[in-house]
Amino acid sequence: MIKNIIEHLRSRSAGVQALVAVIVLLPSLSRPLAAAVLSEQSDQYQWRLCPAGRLIPLRPGYTDASTDPASTEIRAETSRLVAEGMSQFSGDVEIVRGRNAIRAEVVTYEDATGIFNASGRTHLWDGSLIWAGESATYDLNSEVSSLYEGRYWLQNGRGRGHAGYLQHDRPADVTILTDVDYSTCPLSDEAWRISAAKIKLDHKSDRGSATNAILRVRDIPVFYFPYVNFPISDKRKSGFLAPVIGSSNDSGSDVRVPYYWNMAPNYDATITPRILGDRGVMLGTELRHKGQRSRSEANVEYLPGDDLRNGEDRSFVALSHQQSLFRGRGRLRGVFNNVSDDEYFEDFGRSISATSQRFLNRQLSFRYAHQGTRINALAQSYQTVDNTIAPSRAPYRRLPQVTVDHNFRKIGNFLPSISSENTYFERDGTVGGGRLMLAPALSYEYIRPHISVVPKFTLNHTQYLLDDPDSVFDDNESRSVATFSLDTKLFMERQFSLFGQNHLQTFEPRLFYLAVPNVDQGGLPRFDGREVEVSFRNIFRENRFTGGDRIGDANQVTAAVTSRLLDTENGREAMRISIGQIYYFRDRKVTLPGATRIDDSLSELVAEAAANLGPDWNLRGTLQWDPNEPRTEKSAIALRYRPNLETVVNLSYRFRRANTDIEQTDVSMRLPLTDSLSFVGHWNYSLPEKRSLDTVAGIEFESCCWGLRLVARRFLRNSEGAFDNGIFLQVQFRGLGAFGRESRSFLRRGIPGYEDPFD
């Protein structure tokens, strides 16, 4: 390259004037060597507490922005060019070639080898790396740079440090450093760093590895790593994850050492040996696969010879698969769960919802929808986890269930449709058999902007083919019931101003009439039927029972009204209130086995409300009031305050009347105390029992490059009143990994709206 420049100058015989075209000798164009602050507005949220910019040397560019990036431009105060030999440039030398650049006091170039040697306050920009040190060499042919005694910065991310020697191979995009420090902290506040004999940074895979490394926190050595692998970006790579260390009042010490295996871009595994001090060694494995139209996951836990259960082997298996078929029109889903014993979740579960599971689902389902046709197929069974439940009281197996629904083309405003279901039910020791349902329907749709009227007539026919060992039911039972409904809605609106803002208020009354004759169904079995829970949505159902075993008789009208308050500028719903009730014109006679007839003339009054109280506050509430008692059957209210990602406060109350009344309060929050310190907490309290069900309290500390989470938790393990206590300490070094006992999962469950600051 220099040889060509020299030959060009000799042919022009123009001296310095021609040299300016390629080598700029004007000192005024040389940029200062002082560090420049680079804007990093695209930094991820997790780096928000770092300084606004990094103090790193600013890369020189071409004098003319339109210069071909494949060309080389050299600027210097003085130069000595040798056609075949050593050329020298001195005095604020800057060499630019594409994204690469060198700045130094003196730069020599040997034409025969194509090697630059730079010395004196040397800076080098080489793709993924910035270097500032005493001296450097750059091989123009192999694009390998070698640097000595200086500081370095990663172009992507916040990694930086010091090295005695550094070599960067640009084609391979690999950096080797020896006698090196690495940190993601700013130099002004280096909370942690890794000191290693050797560090290798693979910029293609965005992973780094270190040998003979020492983790130092505030210059205090806290951990020695013979070998450690760490990320320099968010890309996945095989390697050991941070160990998890904790304890349990039931299992003793708890140590987990996860290994992540990135087998391919679309599937991976996490293998976790877990040492339980009082029980033994458990092996956990999580496998994940993601195809173009599928997703699969397998979780397996196995504990051979539990010392607290007389050497019993214990295990848990959870498999799931989802598959998209027929260009997205169909979806296949499979779920399989199995547990070795009925106390597994009580011993190893992490919440009351996990420890109180009574049945584990196993199913294979298929759904298809296209041009008005919907097909659903299901094969389903359960594993009973609660051994106090007799087999004759467990849910029925469906082997299988197939439903087909089809909406025919409209004939004017008439919409004909048909629904069918064919299910075979099976359960040990009780009646089973097939149930075939067929329900043709015809509706008429009169829809205008201000009103909609939809009458609908349905004929429901059900045929049973039963196998009853106790001979209680006939082998062949059938039922035919006609249903008529009339759904009418009005839409009214008005504009008005409130607190200086324009709003649109809607008023949406609705009347829903339902007529179903009383057909004796006492001779039919109960496979999947139950009464529908009362809610605002369910008071418009055509059947007060789920499943197909009962079709409730009815002569009733539902009266309801909804009003919304909309901001006309952005369409945002500021408030919504709905209230409704069913008026019965006769007693309901169709019941489930063991239930009593209902003769109330009014249903529960159901109300729902939602309000967005400004950009930060959100309020939700429901109420179900029984005028026949009179008393409140169910109520709930929830208030959320969330002004930003760091702050969330949830307050809620819920009441439900049952055999044992449920009345609970729930308070959860993440509340910043300072810019770096936040409180996290969750308190679920039962008012009738006057005891806490789940209590979480802790602190989260954040800085630019590290964070700490310390959380204490106490939750109810079982219905006998046993509690589990735990303390979770986790330290996160950003750009390196986390150490300690993970608490993120139950914080996300217990604090709706919680954002993990360490993500």
C-alpha cells in the first residue's frame, strides 16, 4: 500500500501538495487524544443507573465522509516514505481504514510484511475492541493486531479492563488477553472485577472465558475460578450457570449447580444436580425445543432414595408440546404430568397453589378452524395426587371427546348453525359410556349502529350409551330440549367535557330473554356437569350448567346496563361500569344430583367496575349481592399504582361465601426507597383464620454493574397448617452472572406488574 503511494507521488513530482490527497499533514485536523464522552441512548434498561456515557476514546474518521471505506487514509505532521523498506509517520498520526483506526505519536510501516508498528500514547479501534496503551502492531494482511500494556473497551456492551498483552484476530473475531482485568463497572466506581491469567473473548458467539480467575469485590478476593465462562452479550452458550445455595426447614441445606447446554439454536437443556442435605441428591432436567411451527418442553426431577422417606425414590415429570398444522388453521397440544407420591409437591413445591394440587392433567387435544367450521378433539385423563379422594370421586376420563361446530352461510339475515359432540367417559367403579349431542340452531341478526336484536332457536338432542356396573341407569337414555333466546342491545352516546377534557360517554342497556321447557333429566348420569359460577358474563348464558348432562329449564329475562367513559383524544377507556340481574318468571326444577330446586325470583345482582384514574392508577372491582337473603356472596376490589417500571403497589380484597368463607387481603409492592435501594413485599392474609398465608419481605439493591436481592419468605405448605420458611440471597454481577438462591419466580407471581431489575 505505501509502495503504491510513493510510486504515485514520484510520478506526479508534486511534493507535499500531492501528498495531501492521501496523507493529511495539517495538525489542525488531528483530533485530541483526551477521552470523549460517547452517547449510549440505546443502552438496555438494566444499565440505567450507569453514567450517561462511557469515557472512551473517540474513533477518528475519514476527512471526507464520502470516502470509500475500503481505502486507507493516513494523517500525520511529518512523514518519511520509503518505496521498499520502512516508512515512518510521526506527530499525532491517525490511520483510518473502514471501521479500523490507529492513533499514535509514531507509526512505522514495513512494506514487505504489511505490518504497522505504533508507539507513544497508542490507540487502536479494531471492530469489536478499543485499545489505549503503550504500543501496538497491526498486520494489514492477516488483520491481526497485538497490543501491549494498556486499557481496553468492548465496542458492544460495557465490558472494559486492563491487560498486559492483547491480541485481536479480526477475521475470527476473537480477542486473547493475558494478565488481564475485566469488569462492566465504570472506572470511577469499580465494584467488582475478574482478574485472570488469560481471558478469551469470542465476539461471534458473544461469550468470554477466563482461566485462573479471581473475582474481586472492592479489591477483596471472594472467589477463585480455575475456569469460568461468561456472557459479553445476551446470546446463549453452553456452560455452568451460577450456583444456587439455600436451606429449607424440611430438607436441610439446598445446593443447586445448573449446567446450560445450548445444543442448537432451536433447542437446549438445563441439567441441575441438586444436593438436599437431609434427603440426598436430586437431578433436575429441563429440555426445550422450538420449531418453525412447534414448541416442546420437558421437565424431569428425580430423587433416588429419599433419606426422609425410608429410601423411597421420588420423581416428577411434566411434558408439553404444541404444534401448528394446516397453515395455522389447526393446533395440536399434548400435556403429560406424573408425580411419584402424594406428598411430593408438599415437600418440594414453592407455593400454596403448588402444594394444594389434587389432580394432574394429562391430555392430547386438537383444534381446527376454517371457513366457519371448528373441530375440537380431546383425550384426557388425570393422576390423583390426593390419596384421600376415592377413585369413584375422581374426574372422568374422556377417551375421547370430539366436537364439531359449523356456521352456514347467511341467508339474508338468517344464520343457521349446528353443534355436535361425541364423548366417551370412563371412571373406575362407576357408570361410564358414550354421550352424543346434536344441536342445530337458527338465529336472525338485525344489527344497526344504535341497536342489535338477535333471536335464536336451538334444538338440543342428547343420546347416552351407558355401561353401569350398579344398574342404576338404563343403557340407552336420551333427551331433547328446545331453547329460545332473544338478545337485544341499545347503543347510546353523548359528548361532554370533564375537568377540561373532552369525553364520550356510552349508555348500553341490554335485555336477554331465555325460554327453556322443563324436561325431566333425573335419569341421566352426571359426567361433567356443574353449575356455572355467577358473573356478569355468565348471566347471559343459555344454560346455567356446564358440560352436557343437564340443560336448565328457564323462563327468565336478564336486564343489564353498561356505561363507558372514553377519552376522545386517544380513545382510552377512563371508566366502565356494568350491572345486571336475572328475573325469573318460574321456579327452576332441573338440578344436579343431590342439589335442591331453586325458587328465588331474582338472581344475585352482579356489578363490575373498572377505572383508569390517570396514567398511574388503575382500579378494578366486582360485587355479587343476593337480594333473597339479603347478603353479599362475592366481592373483590383491586387497586394498582404503577408510575414507572421500578414502582408498583397492589392492594386487593376478596370475599367469597362458601362452606368455609374465604375472606383475604393482599398487599404487594416494589417500592424504591432511593435511586439504588427498593423494598419488595407480598402479604396474603386470611381474615377469618386471622393468619398470614404467604408473607414475603426483602430489599433489592442496584448499582450500575451489580445488584443484590435479599428476601425472606414464609408460606402455608398444606391444609394442616404447616409453614415453610426460607431466606433467599442473590447477588448479580451484570455481564458476569448471578450467585445465590433465586427468588424471581415467586416475586413475579406474588407482585403483579413486577419487573425484575436484573433482567
